Amino acid sequence: MAEAQLAISDLAIHFGGVRALDGASFDIRPGITTGLIGPNGAGKTTLFNCISGLIPGASGQVRFEGRDISRARPEAISRAGLVRSFQLARGCENLTVFEHLMLYGPRQQGENLLKAFIGGRAVREQEEKLRDEALDMAGRLRLTHVLDNLVTRLSGGQKKLLEIGRVLLAKPKMILLDEPMAGVNPTLVQEIADHLEVIRRSGIAIVLIEHEMELIDRLCDEVIVMAAGKFLARGSFSDIQSNRDVQESYLGLRRQ
Amino acid sequence: MISYLLFIGTLTAIYALLSLGLVASWGQAGMVNLGLVGFFGLGAYCSTLLTLLGLPIGLAWVAGGLLSAVMGIAFCLLTRTLRGDYLAIVTLGFGEGLRLVELNERWLTGGSDGISGIPAPFKAAAGELFPWLYFAIAWGIVLLAAWGLNRVLGSPFGRALRAVRDDENVAAVAGKSVLLLKCQAFGMGAALFGLAGALYAHFTSYISPDNFVVQLTIYIFLAVTLGGYSRLVGAILGAVAVMSILESSRFAAEFVPGLNAVQIASLREFAIAVALIIIMQVRPQGIFGLKNEKARAPAQPDTAPASVVSSHVK
């Protein structure tokens, strides 16, 4: 077994008396798609928030590609190549689709105040290259016609597509996708699933929170089950399906 | 009449400079500075005291701006773990607190008597042309500041700032150094407030704590709101509009019979309040709306879903 790309050990955090994460530990192998499932309140999104550094203060350790990122700032984690999406497709309300795509470009020289003022060829060329990539991405996601729209004007499905597009523009090594297909019409679900398969084939690892078991079965090489802030089980989808603990805590509930 | 108009014109330039500073920190980065008059005063006193010690006026202006910037960045760092509201509260306290220091530290600031006889650049050499000269210098600085801000705000730096303004978490996940960006934006704003204060002190040649009261902060917020809160051109236009309202209310008072001096002075504040209400009702986004980067995409319809990952990823 290859060395873990993302290693989580004993991650715990509580909000008041609620133990949102209660000693979760598991490894994620490089380059595969891992499904993260579990009942609502199992701590899946909290786990993403802790890994991505948006909620500081968790105990335990997170290592990404051998580097301890447990106390790193969220921007440092993104720059290391571990980029997340948001469940509710958050966005900057006064920025357009195009600006969102451009925003995610990594290591932009023009973000340095002095270089921004002086300008110069390097800054301009990088900006042009990024612009080409953003337009290209918009085309692939069929967002070209809404590029100049504020994100608040997008439909739910378009927001989900933008979420995937901007995460990819950050040139990540691993992406954490929080329900990228929730609340989207069936045709678009298939379209997004196709995109995820292509992403996986390009070598980017995916950790996917998803409730639709058919999609988990289709997309994921491995499934991790969480319940009550803890790691419960892992394995292939068929392993998980036949696991009694999992049936009781999650899948079983769905059959009622 | 000409000298009155020049005086007002120069004061408008100083208001415009303050408005530009507020666009940088509030309009673009979303950081409310309710104590901008404090930074204005800090720049004024700093530059004044340094020139009285013999520093050339130009250098004293720069020093006034720098000291304000340092103070602004310090507040940013001080409140970094708190919600944005706390920065507003701290700066509000700073504005009032600094005024009390100016009032009470008589050995340094002359207390309520203020400091008079502040030297102005080329006053003797320019003679009667001095008001024209200062008018040109002040507006020159405004245009220079607007040009510089336009350059940095139109770059990826500005895009990252606006992302921080709208949603810090999104900006952080996009890999932006949120704290650094905030400090830079707030520092730039504070530097312009300080520079405006220095310009003001050497223009009127007299400063006292009465010049640095909270009303000025409100005028500048009004100017920026009026112009479209994130726009540089709006800030300059808003400053002109606010000054026009303030000064025209002076003349309007003559047409309202039976007002005493105190009531005439109050008319100014009343006119400003009415203006603010009208703007909010008629055009809440200000004269100039948001300015977004255009994609300039080729006008071709989106084709069928293509592979989302191309050669540029890996």
C-alpha cells in the first residue's frame, strides 16, 4: 500500500458540549477517490473544516504529503495543494463568475502590493495565462454565457459547477468536495459525476462527501464511514454495504 | 470670492483624499474605520510638530502618512482574532481618544489653544499666488493617489482584496493571505488619512482639537456612500458633492428668515442628514455601481460538456 497522501490521526474538536469530532483517524491514499459517508451530524463537514484550517483549535494531527498541517493557516493549506469546496456553494456576493475563477489562480505575482503597483511583464503574462485557463474552464463547465454575472445570480447547479471549476484552477493535488451534487437536477448530477471521473483520471485525489449511494458506488475506490465524530469503517463499497455496524448506523436507517 | 472658492476647492481636495483612503480600506477591503478623523489628526499633528522642529515640509507630510499607516496596521493586528466590528469600535475609540490627548497634552499640542503659525510650502515665494499653488498641490496629490490606487486595485491584489471583503473564508481557501491583505488595505487607507491631515494643517496654518471631531468621519462616509462605496472616481465626486452640500447650506440659510446663528450652523448638519436619506432611498448603490472585471470571452455558445481537466492541470 502506498504511503498516505492525507493522514488524520485522533482529530477531535468540540463546540460547547457537543463533540463534533471525537478522535477520528484514517489515511487517504494518493490519487484515488474516497467517499466519506455517514448520517447527518456525523462530523463530515466539520472534518473538512478542520482539515482545511477554517476551524482552528482541533486536537490531533493532520499530515498532508508528509507535512504537518494541523496548525497551518487555511491559505497555507490551499497553497500546499489541498483545496476544498463549500457545501452551500459560498461565494463573494459582489464578484462575478469570471472573478471567482481568476481568484483561485495560485501564486499570483500581482497579489504582491509592490508588484501590483509596478506592474510589468511577468505580472501581465501570468494574468493573461490565468485568464485563458479561466475561460477554458468556463467553457468546459458550460459557464461561458454567465461569466460576467454576479455569483448571486447563478442557479444552484451553476454554483456547484463554479465550485468545482474554481477549486481546479488552484491546481490542487487533492480536493475535498462537500456534497458537490446535492440539490442538483438528475442530468446535471450525471454531468458533474463525469467531471469527477475525469478529475480522478488526471491524478488528483478526491475526498467526496455524498449521500447518494449509487454515486458513491460509481465514483469511489474506497469508502470511509463516519458516525458520531468517529471513524467507523472503511473498505470498498460492497464491503461497506455488508458491514453490520454501517447498516445499523447509516444504511439501515435509509431502508425504513 | 475667488479666494473663498480656492479655499473650498483645496478643502475639497483634502476631503477627496480622505474619501480615497476610505474606498481603499472600506469599499475594497470591507474594513470599517470609524476613527478616520483620528488618523487625520495624527497626520496633522505629526507633520506640524516635525516642521516646527525643522524638518522640511515634504518630508513631514510623508512622516504624517507613515505614522498613520503604522497606527492603522497596529489596530489591524490588534483585532485580528476578533470579528470585523471590533476594528470599527477600536478605531472609533482611537478617534475620540486622540482628540482628548490633543486637548490635554498641552506641552505637546498646545491643548485647546491649538498650534498656530504652521509654515506652508513656498508661501513667501508664491506671494499672492499661494492659494492657487496650494490648490494645485492638493489636487495633484489627489490625482496621484487615485492613479496609484487604481493601479493596485485593478490588479490581482485588488481582486484578492474584494474577495476578502465579501467572504474571508473563500479568500483563504483560494490561497490568499487574508491578514496581510487586510493590513495592507487598512494601512494604505490610514496613510492617506494622515497625509490629508498634514495637507490640512499646512494649508490652514492653524490646528486645534476642534478641527478633528467625529462629524468629519461622517462626512467622508457620506461622500464615499454617495459616490458608490467601492469606486475611486465615486469617492472624488462624492467629496465634491458633500462639500457642495455643506457650503451651499451656508447660503441657503440667508433665504430662510428668522434663523439665528446657532440655527444656521445646525442647518449644515440637517442638510447632510437629508442628503444621506435621499441617497439611500433613491440610489443605494451610489452614483457609480460596482465595477467588475470583464471576462472578454469569445462569443461562442457553450458546447456539450467537455472534459473538465485539460493539459493545464498536471
